[in-house]
Amino acid sequence: STQSTWELVCTGTQFSRWEQFVLEPASDSHFRVRDRKGRKYLAGDSKGGFSFASDPHSALALAFLPIGKIGDLEEVTQSTYDWPTKTWSDTTITVRMEATPFAQGAFRSAHHLKLYQGSEIRMMVAKAYKTGDLSACHAEVEMQACCHTLAEAYNRHRPPKNITFLEAFILRRTECTQPQFRLMAVEPYLDGHFHKYNSNNGFVGKDDRSTPQAFSHFTYEYTKAALMVVDIQGVEDIYTDPQIHTHDGFGYGMSNLGQVGMQKFFSTHTCNTICKALGLSNHNPGVPLKFSGTQCNTRRSEGGVTRIKDDFQEHNYGPRAEQITLGAIITVST
């Protein structure tokens, strides 16, 4: 058509926002774009989206959806979990959700969702469990809250690069007629090049960055071997979809491999300068320290890394446990 109105996802900022634009064909591969304030840009087609040649905010990559593909406005319940107090709190929010998933796997589907907060509209991702497993939805949000708290503890030790986990919540849609969409896990849309840094079974990403590996090691030492955060993935050092191994192997879903998973991490982990600066134990003493990657300033007077303090709180993470020794765990085949 000569002119059409689209809703576009602006992904030039850390967390995307929704905007409305008018697209006017300029050539076979370019459009003139006019926003709601009348500003005009030239957009070129780029792998299913658009890139602005001129924009006051920076060059933005745009994924576009026709108006009407997003559902109607809904008032729903947002349930947020506070890890330190182990309590849930509810509030009413307004959202619009895309019915068709933009990604899906064997057990979950992922949907774009617009969250209205006053004059601000935030781009979110809502994850639906195809089996309608409500316990899995709760476990995912609780696990992400635990990891977010551990990330804050890690940052308090002044590492070279701070990290964070996306804060998730549960969305309750009581009026929804489809069971799998009544309870969903929601988190901010994460824009950028996605990396998987490690997994729950000892995999280490090709780039083998120091910060994600040091954080997994830190969680084990900080919680006195009660748990370990693995499956570190995300954009730069903003992480999402983690997995937790617990010492007793209980909780946090089927991917919690317990002590076996912890051993698998240490079997491929090479301590780096961040591990050393934090005072973490070397579980592979025969392997030389890794000196490539991010380096540490250990001078406290200059704001350098501080070693782990004994501020472990048993009620937060579970009982203290004996640290594992490589080769000491027997894997039982079933």
C-alpha cells in the first residue's frame, strides 16, 4: 500500500519500548518513516526488520508488527516474589499480549507483551507453559529472584564488571479461557546479541569470558556449597533463564543436577583472576590460573575487588554443606 501504520519495537535501548510509526514506501528496499511527533527518517530493510539511517536516539534496529496483532488491553494481576523474605506481593497492571508466539520450544512459548506504566510502555516477554504446569512457572520466577539477589551480593565485592539478572514476575489472567495462558512468567525484553556462557552440565561457551564463570564459582562459595548458579546466558552481563544446582538435588526443576552438576562445572572450570581476587577456592589445583580476559584491581584503597565475607545467611539459600571434591561423587545410572 502507499501508506500503512505499524507498531514497531525499538531495540536501540537496553530494554525495548513500543512506538507507533507511519511507513511510506520510498523505493523497493527503503521506507520513509514518520513517528507520532512528525519526525521523519529513512529506514532500510534489514533481515526482517528496519535500521534507521537517522535517529536522535542512535541507530535503532526495528522489528515490526501490524497493529491488531497485539491483543486487547487487559487488567491482570502481577505477582512479584521477594527472595530475602520469601513472600509474594500482588498488584494490578494493564497489558496487551501478542497471541502468536515469536519463539517456542518443547515446553514453553514466548510472546511479546506491552506493559503500561503510566505514560511509559515497556516491552516484555511472557512465557507460557504448554502443559499448564503452574509449579514450573513459580519455580522459574523464584529461581530468577534468587539469582538476582546473588548477583547483588557479587557486585558488593566490587568485581571489574557488575552483573544483573532480569527481574521476573508471574502474570495471572483470570479471565483467560485457555489454561496455559492463565499463569505466565514475564520478564523485560532483552535486546542485543545473545550469548550462552555456560550450562548445567559443564559446557563452557566459545568466548570463555571470565565474569560469567567467576560468578558461577562465587555462588557456590558464597552459599557455602548450598547451591550453584549455572546456565549463565544473556546479553553482555545482563543474564536470564539461569539454572540452580542444589547440594541435595531438590527444587528448581529437572535440570537441577545437584552435586553431580556442581562437579561437572568444576571439571571444566579454570579459575581466573576474578576468582583469585575474590578468594575463591581452586577446585582444580593442577590447572594454571587463567590470566586472559578481564583483569582485576585488588587494591582495596583504590576500589578494587574485596574477598568473600562470611555474610552467608542460612535461611536464604539452605543449610551449609561440605564442599565437593572432584572425583568424590558417584554418578548412578538409571
